[in-house]
Amino acid sequence: MYTNSIQEWICVLFSGGFYIVIGLFIYNRLKKDYKNVLDDVEESANIDTAIE
Amino acid sequence: MNIELPFLIGMIVMLAMFVIVGLIQGRKIENTTDYYIAGRKAPTVLVVGSLIASYLSSTAYMGDTGFMFDGFLMPYVLLCAVCSVGYIFGTRYFGIHLRRSRVLTLPEFFGRRFNSPRIRMVLSIITVVGIMCYLTTVTKGGALLMQNLLGMKENPNGYLICLLIVWVVYTSFTFFSGSKGVIVTDTIMFFIFAFMAFISVPFIFQAAGHFSGAINPVTDTVVYLNDAEHVQQGLDMGIWSTFTEPIHKPDWGDFDFTNITMHLKPGALSAGGVTNPDSPWAYMGSAADSIIWGVVLGFIWLIAMAVSPWQTSRYMMAKNEHVVMRTGLIGAIVAFAVLLFIDLAMTVANLIDIPPTASSEETFIWMAMNILPRWLGIVIFCGIMSAVLSSCSTFASLIGFSLANDILPAINKKMKPENGLRNSRIVMLIASLVVVVITYWTIPGIQLVSYFAASLFAISWGFVAFMSTQSKRISENGAFWSILVGAIVFTVLSILKNVALIPDAEGVLQKVAFPTLLRPEILGLASAIAAYFIANRPAAITDEERAYFKMLHTPEPEEVAQRLGKPEIKKTLWGAKAVILFGVAFIAILIVIYLIPYQAGIDILNGAA
């Protein structure tokens, strides 16, 4: 006999929670990626200015 | 021969459209870059459409729907949730770098990354063998579908005729237009079967009753779990519920299977699916077995979706890196959403009387032809056939590309690069014909062989793929042995698991039973990783390999300009936010339509007992 639905709750929370966690991870990762690109460009612009 | 004319007309119109699109796109082909990777100009909608279309095939709409119908909703939901995020990891940690390499095929990428002809050859062979396995199962699915449509199931030559029809259609537009045509037809097909999936669900629910229902096998009355009066009525009539032990243990040999409903599948709505050993559908073992299966296979498929050739080849077609990243984010949401809808519908379909002549794999097709409105049935048929053709065209093109670009030039040094386009077309044609012969003479189970093929890629080169773009310490030797050992171990163990080869004490051949946590997938992956650590020689890494690695991490100048564009960055980041919102929405919806009614039903049944 089933007495509760705790296993089913765990499955649903795990599935949805997986998306939430991965989404948060990739959002922060992409923000860092774009910031790195911007910093690199700014740095090379500063170097060019110094050379001139 | 009993042909359903409206279905046939709908199908002919759809197939003609794909062939015409293929011919039009074929006229724009100028070189191998156009033929192999659509000239690297594809926008997000085409890449996403092709990505999902290549992934969803007869495996999803026949094999997996059959699995849902058998009573394994939650294990499959777990699998889909885990594997779909493979698109996100695949794009960020592999796809973007793959696109920068400007190669035409995946084996070529690994060959150049490690400066290794032997890695390129091994990967090409694995690609061709694995995709041929997958193509045979998908083609078989298409032929079965066509047999249903043309009413040729009883015809002794029906399977062969339908097989040839499917082959002619997908080969024609793939042959002429290559990836330039395939990516367009894939996207059209994607919209057809996505529309079909979302629209058919309310009609299936309506035909079956409310989702949260249990069944009375005697009078076929749908009993609502959250309706105390109906549950009591069902209990009074000697009902089998979806939660408790079966009240009667029938002699299956005399059992009338005309009314194959959920009463034979106790636990179909539970976390582990059908686990009661009295049910003939309890083939997954215990609840723990099926849940672990869902999660473990989900992670294996996550790797497959991240690095398999029929997915990663789409990234090479993207017009820039923002398109690659958005494809991964949108793909993760759309793939799971489509499968989730169909999963729920097929579970509910158990409430409909489906005759035993329809096997589990053909249940969805049977419903399309017999239960649902005629116009919807036509859309479903076209949708499933679209899914079949989109995958077949992708697989056929990849087999041809690997043979023409990676294997044959290594064997025959006289093959001229300027004949690349012609050679690719000829090889693709021959390879697809070989697949038709294999498909006709063998009878694989659709779901089983496709799982093997996808797992083969994940296990043999999944680890090496991520290491090749993220680690400076992986050497050619480590990569080669990891790929080879992983592929061999997994293939051998899979054969032992699925084919009776080992004699028991009485000399009868048996299959090998593997413990759940030591399945061939896990042992194969562990072997691949172990082989890497044993064989890796960081000191032997050459300057060419280091330079190639640096190139993979250096965006092209026009890419830098693209990535700096604030509107572009905002759009891509919104894709990541959408993934988070989707996770929240998924939990909220499943609580309302599944968890709350499920618990209410248990409370009522426990109180009544």
C-alpha cells in the first residue's frame, strides 16, 4: 500500500530543480564570458593608446 | 489493401513539399561547405528546428510513446529532464569551440585537435556504425508507419514497399541539397510535429477522461481520484487501482486482453512506474531500478545530446556564436516540453480501450487513425513521418559526410578535393541503400537499438570531447585509448546484456543480467575514463596541439564585435533566464495536475481500505 507521495514529489522537484540550477549556473557563466570579452577588448585598446 | 484516403493525400502533399524544398535548396549548393554545413549562415530558428528534429524521430513518437503507454511516466520524465540540459553544456563547452575550428565533420575536428589520423579514422568508423544503427531503427519506424497508412500490414511485401518509399523520399532531398536543404526541411518538420504534439494532447485527454483518473476494469468507468464518491463506487465494484496491489491475480493465459487498461498496470502513475510482479508490464524491475535507470540513462543521454554528431553538426551551421548558445538554451526547453506533453498524453491513453492488435509502439498511431478527429489524425501522421524523415535525412547525410570526408580519402589518396561534392553525394546514396538492405533483413526493437547508438557516442567520446576543449593536458594517446576502450567495452557488454550468448549450467544460452548501478553504460564510461588516465602522456603533447587548443579559445574578430553588442548579449542571457523560469513552471504545473490529485487519491484509497 502507498502511504504517501513523497517519492513522486522528489521526482518532480528534482526534475524542475535541475532546470533551475542549470539555468542559474549558465546565466552566471555567460555573464562572466561576456565580461571577459569586454575586459579583453578594453585592455587591448589601452595598450594601443599607450603605444601611440 | 485498406487505404485511408485523407491520410494518404495529406502524406503525399507533405512529402512532395519536402522534395521540392530539397530541390530548390540544392540549386544553391556551390561547394562542400554549403553541402556539409549550410555555408555557416544558419539563423537561430533553423538551427533549433534542425537540432530538435534530428533528435526526435520514430524513437520518440513510437518507441518512447510505447514505453509511456506501458506505464513508466515518472522514470521517463526524469530521463528527459536530465538529458535535455545536455544542449546547454554541449553548446557552451563544446559547440562554440567546434564552430571556431571551421571543420566539416566531427571526426575531422578530433583528428585536427590531436593531430592524429588514427583518432580521425576510429571516430569516423564509430560515427558510421553508430549512425547506421540509429538510421535502421528510425527507417523501420517510418516503414511501419507507412504500412499502417497504406493498410499494408497483412501484405507480405508491404514492409519492403513502404521501406523503399521512405528511402526514396529522404534520400532524394538529402542527395540534392545536403545540409542546406536538410536544415530547412528539418525546421518545417519540427514545426509540424511540435504543433502535432501540443494540439493532440487536449484531444487525448478528452477521449480518455481526466488525467488524474483510475480505472474500473469491469465497467470501464473512469474513476476520479479526487472525487471520493466515485472512488468508493469503484472500490465497491472490486476495482484495481493505480496504487494498490491487484485484487485478483489472473491466469494470464486465459485473460481477455481486449480491455487493456490501467488495471493491469498498477503503479503506472507512481514514481517507479509499473513494478508489481503480477503485471506483465513490470519489466523494469523495482521502483528503485526504474528511477535509477531514468537518472543514469538521462546522464548518458545528456552527454549524447552534448557531443553526438547529429546534434553538434548543427552548431557548425550557425551564423555566429550567439546563435550557437541560444540554440542550446532554447533547445533544452523545447525538447523537454514536447516530450513532456506526449508523455502525459500516452499515460492517460491507458484509459482508452485499445485492442491488442496495436503493439505499444503503435499505440499513438492507432489512436491517430481510430480515436482522434480525422484532421488531427492526419496532422499526427504527418508529424510522426516528419520526425522520421528529418532524422533519416540528418543521419544519411552524416554517414555520407564521414565516409567522403574522413574515411575514403584516408584509404584512397587519389580522391581529388575538387570532386568532394560529387563524391559526398555518391557515397551518401550508396550508404543509405546499404542501410535499407540492413533494415529489411534485421528486425531491431526501435527503442533498444537507438538507445545503444546514442549511448555509444556518449560513452566512447563524451569524456574526450569535453576534455579536448577544456583541458590542455589531454594527449593524443590518452584520447585515442579512451575512445577505443570505451567503445569496445560498451559494445561487448551491451551485446551480452541483450543477446543470449552465455550458456548456463544446463547449456541453455542466457543474457547477462547486470546490476542497475553496473550497467554497460556506466562500465563503458568508467573504462573510457580509466583508459585515459592510464594512457595519457601530457609530456608528449605537441606544439601543433597546443596551438590548436589556443585557437579554439580565441574568438574570431567578427565574433568579438558580435558578442560585444549589448542587444545580442541581452537576448542570449534572456535564454538562460527562460531555462530558470521553465523549471519553476514545470514544478508548478506538475503539482497542480499530478501531485495534488495523486496524494488525494492515495488518502481516499487508504481511508477506504
